[in-house]
Amino acid sequence: KRFGYPTRVKMLFALMNRELCVCDLAAVIGASESAVSHQLRLLRTHKLVKNRREGKILYYSLADDHVEILFAQGLEHVAHS
């Protein structure tokens, strides 16, 4: 269910490559910053992403390698279906 929303899938895919701030993540996936912030809050609640602060900016990344592995396996499964 956590991967069921297209914006979340795009966000997790983008975060597989590098950490991003809200404004950069919004630009990469083509969504508003408020929509990205809302989805990031949900993903953090479910421990799929984490953040770190650098001054006033929060940078987001996948919570750990397990999230990346799980997401990659999900993408592979969909590709072979």
C-alpha cells in the first residue's frame, strides 16, 4: 500500500540515486513542493525515508538498504508481469 501512490513511487525511485531536498525532488518528479512534503511525511512515518538537516534545508534519502532492495524487487516484479 505504501508504494501504491504514483507520486510515492516516483519519489522513492528518485531517492534510490541520491539524497534530495523537497524543492529538487519536486522538480525531478514534476509535482508541487507541498505534495512532495505531504508524501515525504507519510514515507517518514512508515520509516521508508529519512532526513538530515543542513542549515535550513532538509535532505531526504531512503531509510536504509532494505528499502532500496524491497523497492527494486517490486519494480523487477512489475517489469516481468
